[in-house]
Amino acid sequence: MLPILDDKVLEYYRLLYKDNDGYVKIRDLSKRKSLSFEASDFLSKDEIMEDIKSFGSDNVYMSLATYKSTGHARKEDLLNICALAIDCDYHAVTEQEDVSYEDMRWMLDLLFDGMIPRPTYIEYSRNLRLIYILDKPFRLVKDKKKRTDCIKFLERIMECLCERLNHYNEDALFYGSELKFNAEPHKLTSFLRVLGSTNKRSYGSYDYNQRRYKILSVEKYYVDIEKTGSTWDIDELADYVLPDLPDWYSNWKKQKHKKKKKKDCEQSLHDLCLRRISDLEYLQAHGWDIGYREKMCFFYRLFSLQAGLDENTALKNTLAFNEKFNVPLTEHQVISQTKPSKPDLYYSNKRIIADLHCENEPVFQTMRKSNAEICRDYRKRKAGKSKKEKIIEFSEKVFEMRDSGKPFSDIADELSISIRTAKNYYKKYKVA
């Protein structure tokens, strides 16, 4: 059972999960037990505290971040990052098995506030962990690309912290050799050890005769913390740790994110309507008459209104447009049958083309190709001629050579194809 949570421990947890939402996860690896609590209710309800106390004391962990659901602790389910952590497994370094926490703590004091930013807490048991608690939870957005960029940004900060710890001043010597931290970034989905628990490590070997793992010795290390600093703003921590940007970066950033002047919406709509009016006049000049007059006059009047003309001017222009038909509508028909019931209703080019049956005419075309069309054209240019086009080209050559009197064997040798393929190309071209 975990010990009673004192004021120091409660302050640590409340500082870690303050102003947070989502779920906090706790795991007991010894009992293989896992629980999830809402961050807003964490440490505020008695039943939650009783659940925490029900865990064992060996190898109990608590999530460094909050998650969207109570499911698995995966990167896709991360919601808020509460802190960044650096693991220092200095005992794994040769000749440092007997180095104590006090020795490492003394070395860290030499590096703090200079080469290394001072962490909020230091967690120590067998090894030590530097914990940089953020003053505000770092929210991971839903957008996939932005989310990936945010995670890379946080991971880059931890990598730079580890680089500084692993390459600190070489003049700092201890016991006649350089003291190494062996620092590694703590994964965002990894867990911190619960305070008051024990870091239990078993040593042994596999007994092939009895077919089981035989434990020879067990070591336990009490997990505790030491407060060494305040919380960190993520931008300040990044400025402290990340390398300086090159001189050209600021100008490049401005150029990249330079806001393009947005075209005035009214001006853009005005130009579109004028183009459509011009297309209607083109169709009228190319024989669109009886059967299309009512629709064309309706569109002409609608586009005139949407271009910004008043009702009287739009009607006057529509009547003038009607007079240019070989068989014009009467004035009463134009006034009554072409009045738009919804002047703010905008038709797509596809709908207009379908109504006027002008698919083969160069009118009502979209000014810009879709992304799919642009990609298709690019692939065609890159790939060159299609397989069908190459077959047609070969068939034409085979037919011309055969027509000139050459035998299929010579044609096949010259085009580097088989005789059978040459005959097939010849038949295809002849049938076509």
C-alpha cells in the first residue's frame, strides 16, 4: 500500500495536473492493475484517493500527460502535455555504479542556470529524472499535421536538453574521470513513478532445468522528489534550450507567411457575372435560339442583378439581349418569365452547362483546374506517353513498314519486338 499523501506530494500532483482536462492514468506493474481518473477530479474526491491507496508500493506509475479516453496510452490519444522529463541513468555508465545521488546533485548545481535550465522537480530513486512542469498545459490540436509538428517541437526540446547534459563542460571532473549523466528524453507517452512507491529491481537467470526464471536478488529504491525551481513557460524553455536561428530565418518566415491580398469578394463576383453574361452572348451568336430563350434570358437577368445592377437596368439589358434572337420573346414574356425568385441564388458552371446543353462549347469554364486535374496532368507529363499511345504508335510504324513490302521478321528486328507482336500490331491497325 502507498503511504499517506502529505502536503509535499499533493502540491506536486496539483502543480502537475492543474487547469487540465482529459484522463490521468495510474499503473501498478506488480499487480498489473490500471486505473484512469478525470484530471479535473483528481485529488479532489475521497473515493479516488482510496483507489490510489489500494495500489501496491512497488513499481507504481502515473502518466506525464492527460489522454482523450481511458484506453491505451498511445500518442494518438494524447490530449495535454503537463511536463517534459529527462531520464538520467548514470548508474548504467561503467565506473559509476557507486556514484550517489548527492554526487550527481552537486554536479547539477554547477550546471543549473547556466548550461542547463533549472527543473521544477528532481525525482530520484536508483537514478534521477529532471521534471520541467509547464505553467499551462500544452494542448495538442486535432489537425494531423499541426499535431505532428507540436510533438516534434516538444521532442526537439528534450533532445537538446539531453545533448547539453551529455556534453557538459569537460573540465568538470569527478574521481579522476568525467562524470556522465547518460541522459535520455522521457517519451511523452511514458509514465512517472508515483511518489512514496519503490523502484523494485529483480536480478536472476533462467533455469532451463526447472523452466522458470529464478530470482537471485531483489533491490528496492524509495522514490522521492526535490523541488528545485518554478514552472516553465514552453516558449521560454524553448528559447533557453534550442539553438539560435540563422540570420536569414526571420526574413524567410515573413516571406513564407506573407499574407496574400485577398481579392475583394464583390469584385470577384462582379467579374464572374460579367464573364457569364459574355458567354450567354456567345451562345446567342452561335445559334442558341428557340428552346433556350427563356433560360438564357433568365440567366442574363440574374447575372446582371448579381453583377450589381439595379432591377430596372437589369431588365432593360435583358430586353435588349432578347431582341438579338432570331425569334425574340414578347416583352411580357421577358418581364414575367425571367424574373428571379431568389436573386441571391448562385448557380454553378456545371448546372448552367447542363441546362443550356453547351458541353462542347468554350463557355462557363472554371478558371482554375482542380487539384486532382493538376496532379493528373503532372503525372502524364512525367510518365510521357501512355501505354495505349505507344501501342498505336508501334502499330502505325508496323503498318507503314509492312505496306512498303518488308517481311515481319525484318520489322521485328528493326523495332526490337517479336514477330508475333509485329503481326498483332499490324492486325490491330488494320482493324482500326
